[in-house]
Amino acid sequence: MSNEVDAKTARERAKAIAEQRRAERRNRKRKCVVCGVEESDKTPLTAHPEGIGPACKDEVTCQGRRASMGR
């Protein structure tokens, strides 16, 4: 009987951990792979043309941020 209770509590705990991880993943801010700025209303991200991850919509501004960060 105690094995069934232990298995049930283990399953419930695993479900809670999985739900917590899903919630964290949903709330995490994406970052541009080129300049590293976080996604916001002012800097929306789209797919990078080379498929390496999310990138800024405005490529000129993104390259400018990247150049200023490199100094």
C-alpha cells in the first residue's frame, strides 16, 4: 500500500515540476542572437535569415547595437 502512495506522490511532484518549467519557459524573454537585446514592444524579434535563432526586425539598428557593444 505504501508503494502506491509513494508512486502517486512522486507522479504528482513530477507533474508540478514539469508545469513550473513550462511556466518559466513561457515567461522567459527571448534575446537577439546578433546584438543580445531582449525582446520587447520596441524591439520585436523575428527569425534570423540564416536560421540561427531570433533576431531584431530592424537589421540596421541591430548591427549598430552590436558595434556599440563591441567597443
